[in-house]
Amino acid sequence: MTATSHSHNQGEDRLRWKLLLKKALCYAKSIVALAAAFAMLLGVGCQGRAPAQFDGHKAYEHVLAQVAFGPRPVGSEALGKTADYIESCLKAAGWVPSRVEGEYRGVPIRNVVAEKEPGGRKGKILIGAHYDTRPAADRDSDASRRGEPILGANDGASGVAVLLELARVFDPARSAYEVVLAFFDGEDRGGIDGWPFSVGADIVAERLGRGLSAMILVDMVGDADLQIYLEGNSDPQLAAEIWNVARRLGLGDRFVPEVRYTLVDDHVPFLRRGVPSVDIIDFDYPYWHTTADTADKVSATSLEIVGRVLLEYLYTR
């Protein structure tokens, strides 16, 4: 009886050990699997995530958002709402916006500038666009409409859209330069009621221009038939660098290395202060300063082309 009970106990013990061993093996496999997963995640973290890509459709959404405010001339409530929108988008993308304000003929001027992880680099590049729109469609084919304000989907909203999408995807760790984004007020009232062009840009250039390595202006870049020629006032060396980036990306047919126009635009106040500056602009736009400058004239593909070139330039300069 005793011998039989002992044998039975031994069998139970062997079964219990087998079960414990099986559980231990399961736990060991789980630990190995977790360790492998952790190692894989660690490897991905060390290698870095895939870089964000500039998305022309997301940029186009910014065009639509601005146009939804209506015409946005200097000093208007709609322009104030646009500035609030710009600041909100910048904050959401991790940038720190601030205002560079002034006044012209009693009209408040509100420029928005933004930085992300400033300092500690080779230099500083400012990329700018004006966000106000022309208060009168003085080039409209319909003379009866020349006193109406324009929506400025291309002349105003397109440059801002490129900068806001750039804010979303730009990775400061991949650039040797600190980048400042600037949104200029008071550009497009020039030639009306005695106003000059580039009132807001002049204020920014006066206060922030010192020490800039370069200034890049983005203006009227949404035309579906995009052809950006060299602009005559732009710094030749800086322009050549950017146009060469476009050529390397296979976009030489969109960035044409020939001078076609010489323009007074928001880059000129920076040039006057000795900052190498360039105007990226497609001035062959039939709806310029007309009531027909609407969102349907703007191409997401064109916005993406310009954004890709800018991003590559910032990463490779």
C-alpha cells in the first residue's frame, strides 16, 4: 500500500514538473519575443523615422481655409482672422510664433514670424510670404469690378500655404541652418492711395534682417501651368543654388534658369540691408490682381513642387 502510494506520488510529481517546465518555456518564449520587439523598436528609434514628405493636397487645404475668410486686405477683420489661423497652425506644428508689429498711416501692421529649435547652427535662413490681399482688382478685364477686393488664392494664399505645410514637415535636425518663417502684412496695397509695396516686409527686415544668411520669398506659386523664372533683383548665387536643387529633383522645366522679370517684392527690403535674397514667383499669371484669382486656379501639384524644392534646399545647403 505504501509502495503503491509512493509510486503514485512520483507520477504526480513528474506530471507537475512537466507542467511547470511547459509554463516556463512559454514564459521564456514570451520574454524572447518581447526582447526582440523592443530591440526592433530601439533600432527604428536609432535610425530615425522616415522623413515627412511635403503634401501638396495638405497645402491646398490651407489655400481653401484662407479664401474662406474672404478678401483679406491690410487692416481688415478678415486679415486678423487669417493671422490667427496662421499662428494656430504654426503652434500645432511645434513652432513658436511671435508678432513683429508696426503701423503705417494709422493702419496696424501685424507680421507673424516663427521659429523651431533656434540657435546652434551655421546660420539663419528666413522664408517669407505675404498673407494680405489686394484691396482693389485694378487689373480686372471688367472695368466695373476694378474697385472690388480680390480673394488672392494665388497672390497671397499660395505662398502662405507652402510655408504652413513646410512648417508641418520640416525637421530641424536635418538642416545645418536655423529656419525662420515669416508671414508679411501690408504687401499688396502698393500703388493704391499712395501706399508703397512691402510695408510689412520692411518692418521685419529692419528688425530681424541683421545676421540672416539668406532670405527666400515665396509668392504666387500655385499656378497650374507652373514656370518659375529667375527674377532680376534676386541674388544670383542664392538663386542658382535653389534652381540647381530643382534641376537635381528633375524639376528643371518648372524652375527655368532664365531671367524674365525684375520685380519690386518682399525680398527687396532684405536686399537693401545686405541680405542675399531671392524671389520664387511665377509672374506669368493671367488672373493677377483680378477678381478671378480664386482657389480653382491653384494647383496642389504646383504647391508640392515648390515645397519639395525648398525642403531639399534646406536639407542640403
